[in-house]
Amino acid sequence: MNHTKYLHIRDWNYWWGYYRCGKDWEPFHGAEFSLTEDEAGETSFFHFDFYNLPVLRQMIRDGEFVEPDSPDHPGFLEQARRLRSGEQDWFVGALYYPHFSPETRFCNASVRSGVPLTKLLSPSVPPYYGVIFLREERPLTPEVLTHWVETLSQPLFGQQFSCTLAQVPSRQEAMERFENETRLTR
């Protein structure tokens, strides 16, 4: 069964670039967005940062994302090489997990079981946020983002779903917001 997820971009900088509100602004090579189960955006499914090849090259040049002295740097560079060469179409750069703070019920059940506190393990929980690098040269316009979300739905989540952009501001709305923000920061 093909379910629909809703893509929400809540960052005005993204829309200002998309609509080219400022001088020399272009659509972005990176995008932060949420996928939700509902169009209103109240039932979260997952949160992402997507980056394309131009921004990946820039990150490597600037020593960003994975710093050159990090033990993870050689693996990151290898993933980037494979992406650029076409050996793979995407890779996961990072996953973020929620913090676990147990309720009293969990704590008391553990103590009653006779397991020493130093041997207690927190329950495993899935990540809620991922950073994905894409073999994509084009700016990450809404159309490109929805294409990649649909393409990656099966490999990342084990289910095929369609993706619909939700809550898209009009160009006029974005321009008005941009003009108000730039007037406030002068």
C-alpha cells in the first residue's frame, strides 16, 4: 500500500532562496525539512537534512561536518568519493537519537528485578533525525526534494510512500516576510 508523507520546510531562508528574494540568492544545495503523517504537520514521522554534491565538496574543502582530525574523517571521505564517482547514490552522514529519561515505573521495576544498576540498559529507540548526502548536482528545490524522499523511502524506511509538499508560501508572502526581516535587521 502506498501511503503519503507530507514534507514541511519551515525555514524562511529556504523559501527566500527558492523565490530569489535577495540579490544573488539562489535555491539551496542543502535543505532541512520534516516528514509528517498529516498535512498540518502535527504527527511527526522523521526529520532530515539533505545535502547535494556542490555543498558536500564545499564541506570537504572547509573541513566541515566531519573535521579533518576526527577518526571518522577517512570514512567520510571514502563515502564522499563513492558518491561522486557514482558507486552509490546517497549515504547517511549522521543519525540522531532521542535522549532516554526513564519514568519512575521503569526505574522501580529494574530495582525489584535484582539487576545491579550498572548493568541496566536503556531501551533501544530508533533515530528521529538523519543527515543524508545525495548524488545530485541540482539545487534542492521542492521537486528535487520530493523525488529523493520518494526514492529513498524504501531503502531508509522499508516502505514505499509518496511525498507531498505541504504549506508552501506564495512568492508574495515570502517577499513580504523577507522585506520585513531585512528592514528589522538594518
